[in-house]
Amino acid sequence: MEATERATLAPFAQKSGDSRSRKYPEPSHAYRTEFQRDRARIIHSRAFRRLEYKTQVFLNGTGDHLRTRLTHSIEVGSISRTIARTLSLNEDLAEAIALGHDLGHSPFGHSGEEMLAECMQGHGGFDHNRQSLRVVELLENAYPNFPGLNLTFEVREGLRKHQAFYDPPTPGEEKYRCPSLEAQIANLADEITYYSHDLDDSVDFEILSTAQLEKNAVWQRSHRAVLARYPDAREPELNKLIIRDIIDVQVQDVVTTSARSILDAGVQSADEVRRQPASLIRYSDELLEANRELRRFLYQNVYYHPRVAEVNERACEMLRKVFETYLVDPERLGEAAAKRIEKEGLHRTVCDYIAGMTDRYLMEEYARIRGL
């Protein structure tokens, strides 16, 4: 399989045979590449399974068809594979990063993340990207010989999103600005997924009206394109076709623009990609501006909508109460978590414990604390 990668993938793809390996040495597998093993380790982790009961935008349990962190991650993985395949890059690496990118997300979506960050002011803060790394490097306990999942350098590199500089795998080497192209793909696939599917869920949840949607350029363009192909289409089928077209347009734009930028940069290896001054996987300028407007549209009309914000506000007050209770009574954390207090500190240990909770478990814990 490693030989097949070398023969079929682009020279600037990250080959599994060239992996900078793992922090704790392990023998190679007989019939799986290193990145295939990483993907499996993520899928089989407890943190991944818990994503099924963590909010994406709408509080988990409020609708049977609404996205959760788990379905979101699977969709990001699917789009990542499509883009990577089209550009002759390493699909397994792109998918592994995509599936692991939200392992550290708190309960109650971004509102929960903001509340945890507030609780951790003065104690190192909280960011779900950094937390995903803590999950795979420390908090998962699946193996007897090392903490975490012992993922390859390349997958962990891809989980270090939004960093100005990346630390090299070996001491003494220079820091660099860009991760692998596969990591860059997973990052943009995340955006494509939540732009389109937050729209989709908002329509299903009856938060966005037709009149509101018609004011957004991204929706307008796909609406016209779908009606040109299917003039008899009507809601709700029409909306599903529009969402599908939005995703197709986004993916096609990223593929076309990125192929051109890779060619113009003249990179011939994965390490040359890392030395670039800016990401090579990108939108066209036109779509970048349209997506910025779409993001503003979602914040104005969805994320702070009373039906979303009021529910999340109540949930986050539960999170705060549980956090404060654990600080006063850390024995509630249980023996395994309490062992980390001496090394990690009380606040970080409590933060790790709460970040790993599902929405449901945190609400149950709140009820136990209140004696309800």
C-alpha cells in the first residue's frame, strides 16, 4: 500500500511511508498504513463515540434529524476525502484529521466552549482545538504502554488548527507556517460542512424563512441553479437540492482554486508545502467573500436566534454550576480524573472532565448536584 501511494499520489502529498512516526515507537502493521491505523484509533475512541450526544448548533435531543458533533465529523470526513482524492492527495490522512478535529469539543456547542473559556480565565483558558490534542495525547486511555492514542505526527499536526507557526517534529528544526495539504483540506472541509448544514438544520428547525434566505448570495445562486435543472421542485425537496448544490459549488471551487495555487507554488514535496508562506488549499476570492457574508448571515439570523440562544444560555449556566461544584468538591470527579490534579492542576482537571461530557450527562450531573 505504501508503494501504491508513491506510485499514484501527487509528489506533494503526504505519504504514509514518510510519516515522522509516533511519540512512542510501535511496530508497523501488517496490512494497514500508519494513517489508516490513526483513523481506526479515532473511530474506536470513547471521545469519538461521545460526539453522538454533543450539540452542533441546536441542543442535542431537540430534533431527530439535526446534526450532532458526530454526524458533523463524519460529513467533514466525507468532504475531505472527496477533495483529497481529486487533488491526488492522501485520503486516509485527510479523513483521520477530519474525524478527530472535534474530539475535544465541549458539551452545548460553541456556547459551552465560551462558558468553559470563561471558567478557565486565569488558568490557561479553553479552546476546543487544543483540547482535541489533549484528548489524543493524554486523556484517552486505550493502551497500557503510553497515554493517549499515540497518533502520528501528521495527524496531530492537522489537529493544531489556526496556529501562526507549527512546531517541527524534531528539536532544532525551524518552525513552519503551514501544515500538510491534507490538514489544510480538513480545515476547509470543516467550514464547508458547517456553512451548508447549519443552513439546512436552520430550515428544518424553522428558524430561517424563505424571505431571509433569498437575501443571501450563496443561497440565491444555488436556488437559481437548482430551479434551472428542476423547474418543478418544491419545498422541502427544493431546500435539500439547494444545500446539495451549495456543497458542490464550494467543493468544486476549492478543488479548482487549490489545484491552480499548488501549480503556481511549484511545490514538489510535503515539506515544501510546509515551508510556504500561506495555505495552498483555498477558496477563490469571490467565494471567500461570499462565505464571509454567509457567516455573518448565520450569526445574525441563527446562532443568536432566541430559540437557540435562550436554550444554550440555560444549558451553559448548568455547566458553570457543575464546574464550580467540582472546584469545591473534587472527589466528585472520580478516582481516575482526581489522580491528574497534582500534575495538571485542579482547574485544568475539572475542565478536562467537563469538556469530555455529553450534553445529557452534564444535565444529569447538574440535577444530581441540585438534588433534583
